[in-house]
Amino acid sequence: MKTLYLDIFSGISGDMFLGAMVDLGVDVTTLKQEIAKLRVEGYHITTARRQKSNIEGIKFDVHLVDEGADSCDNAEHDHDHSHSHGHDHGHSHGHEHSHGAGQSHDHDLNRNYTQIKKLILESRLSDWVKQKSIAVFHRVAVAEGKVHGMKPEEVHFHEVGAVDSIVDIVGACIALEQLGKPRVFAANVVEGTGWVNCAHGRFPVPTTATLEILGARGIAVTQCEEPHELVTPTGAALLAEFVEQFGLMQNLVATRIGYGLGTRDNQTRPNVLRAVLGTANEATSAHDWETDTIAVLETNLDDIPAEVLGNFVEKALASGALDVFHTPIQMKKNRPGVLLTVLCTREEADRFSHLMLTETSAFGIRRSLVERRKLRRETITVTTPYGPVEIKVGRLDGKLIQRAPEYEACKRLAFAANVPVKEIIAAAQAAALSQIL
């Protein structure tokens, strides 16, 4: 299985990630053409082969049309602009703050998560790039909303609104698609120390947005002696969305190595992101299915009220569990009971173990890690006589294996047309065969 390993010993930002992807072989012309589908103006992209601490790599930059305008301390720019702001890669931070003081770029004003989502959905980008780009933006928006006590849709701030952040995030998703959507792994997250400049003063590293994004995914952070910020919110969101597991390389055969260069000259380590593209030795299957490792949490219960059990199932699913179910079993002294099972990512295992112990009558939790084999999945909208329906399709070795219409959409169309919901489902499945194959 194709694998991408991000060696983030010196942190990660959007521009460093894209620089590394270009060095791995992502075609810059195609990347620019795809990003242009967003119909966002006011920028141009440059890439150059340079050296940082005697390491040769790619410097990726997004230059704003109004470079040289008045300084704007209320923006997080992951790039080397003429109006750079002293960030860890050459810029300062104001991504912690909602719209207000210090804004000077007209193309940044009043742009929020909802508008960015609409911009992406209305573009001609692929469905996978749309889905992943929105997911990354959502992680940033949720973090910012939590910091400011606002709903993600209500937050106006430059981290989501800035043109360069849009290019970074959408460009990163396009680059991964160009590389064939590899499985992504990364080294443990290392952050620096020091301070960043925000709209209302200085704030210590790690910044609030970065911590919120990584914490929400259960990603551990270790600080080092480097007196600068190393991980930007954009970089954190990319890690949270794409990386399956953090740690040392395991059974990885490197076929190509790319280096994305930052702007600042760090004191303790090269300001470089090393990306390793290769194959994992254990992925010797003849099929192109996706694989991952998840945690299985189990406990036997014979004294839990049905209402409490039902409430736990709803709460665990709402909290992000991959699946929750209970199975009738026979326990000691021939007592009837249930086997409660929660499936979750390995990073979330402790959180859901705590939930099981506090929300049920369990005295202990059994935990195991298991591998999964999954069809390559994507969500596509198909056209039916009753209207458009989102349908999840699964492919194996290039063949369409499964097609599952989104139930709530089918339910709404069935109600509007006054027909049984099974007719909408059948129409969507038929449309999938004719429109997707």
C-alpha cells in the first residue's frame, strides 16, 4: 500500500507541506489549475528550489496581490509575503481572534467557514478534494469557535478566511489526490516555545487554535527547546485530518523523499519538513483495499437498565465512535446480559473507555487493537427522477462493489413525492450504476 510518512521533527505548516509534496513529484502546473477551480483571486503561487541548512528542497509561496500593504496582525499566514509578520516560518499569528482590529486585506474581510464551505462545494474540484478540504477547514473552525465561545459558522477570522490559507488547505488535498491518496503516517508532534503576536498582545506557544485542533483528535504534543512556533493551525489541521498514526517509521520502504522548506532559520534544527513516499512491507495484499487499525472496547453487563444502555449508545455515537452495539450473552449464574462493544480510533480509546466506565455499570473494559480492510469509499451525488441523492460508494480493485444511498436524503425526497422510501433508495442505487460506472 502506498504510504506517506511526514517527518515533522521541525513542525509543519501549509507551505512546508506543499513544498514537500512538490518535491515528491506533484505537478505544480496541475496543482495551480486545480486550485484555480475555486475562483479565488488576489494571489499567485511560486515554487523555487532552494536550500535550508544545506538541505535542498522546495520553497512554496502564496503571494498576495496587495503585498506591501499595511501590516495585519490579525492573520495567520503560512507564507513568505512582503508583508510578513514574524511567524515561525516568517509570519505572526492572529488566527486566535475573530474579525476586528488590524485587518487590511480586502479579499480577507467577512469570510468565514460557511462561506469557504460554499466556495468549495460550488467549485469543479473532485468530490474527494471537496470532502477533505471542508473537513480540514471544519477542524480549524471548531477550534476557533471553541476559543471564542461561538459556533463555527459564526466565527469570522483570517485562519479560515485568508486567501493563502484557502490555497494551503485545498492545495494540500489536491496534492494528496495527485499522489494517489496514500495512507499518511507521521512522527510525534514536536512544538517549540516562545511567543506569537496576536491582535491583543502576545500569546505563548503552542497557540490556542493549534492545541484545540490537536487535542480534539487526541494527538499528543511535546515541546522542544526551539524558541519559535513550529506547528501552525493549518499544519495541525492537516495532521488531524489525514494522519492515521503517530510514531516512528515502521516497515517503510522509501521510494522518494521530498523536503518542504520554511522561511525562518531555526536555532536548533533545520526549518524543513521531510516527507517520505514509499510502500509498507506488510501491505502485500493483491487487492487495493484500504487498511487501518482501530480499538475495540468491550465489557459484559448484566445490571444496566435498558434506558441507560440506550442513552450510552446515543452519546457514544454522537461523541464520534466509529460504531456502538450490544449483543445478548449469558453470564455467570446463567444470568442474561449484554456485551457492549465500542469501535473507535486507537487515539480515542482512553476517552471512550472513560465514557464506558462513567456512563454504564461497567467495572472494567477490555481493549484490543484490530486491523480493518475497507473498500475505497467516496460520497457522490447522483440524479434520480425524484431529485439529487448523496450515495456512498465502495470500490475494490477498481470495481464498484457497494452503493449505499444517504437515508435522510431519501427520506426527505420520499416525503416530498409521497412515495415509499424504498423507491427512492432503489432509484438512487440504479442511478449509481448508470452514472458512476
